[in-house]
Amino acid sequence: MLASRLTQARRASGRSAEAVARSAGVSVDTVRSIEKGRTSTPEFFTVAALAAELDLSLDELYAFARQPAQNDHQAPDDPSGCVST
């Protein structure tokens, strides 16, 4: 969820991953890794720097990241852990 919100904000700003990375003081590989979900738990200061560059509050990112995934439709009483459709 964090990855998608950061990607949405960056695209909405009209900036490239390279431009945001440079302004935030992080590597472009780090930005791309976060956006693609390869880095599931990025460093706090990295997230804070990206949030500042993209005019996002950390509270907003936290709330967004805590939301269940849109495609998770598991029934709460389903002990099998299978995802229903």
C-alpha cells in the first residue's frame, strides 16, 4: 500500500523517480525498489524524505498503509486462509 501511494503521489506531481530521488537525497534504485514493492519495510528516514518531497504527511502515509488491500476479500470466518472471489 505504501508503494502505491508514493507512486501515485510522484506521478501526480509530474516528476520522475530520478527527480524525486535526487531532491529527497536517496538513490533512484531505492525509490524504484519501494515503488515496485521490492522493499517492503523501507527505512523511516527514507519514507520521511520522500513524503516531504511529495507533500505527503507521515500520518497520511501511515493511514493509507494500514488500509486492507483492495483485492483482499478473505471471509473473516474462513479458517482456511483462502481468498474468496
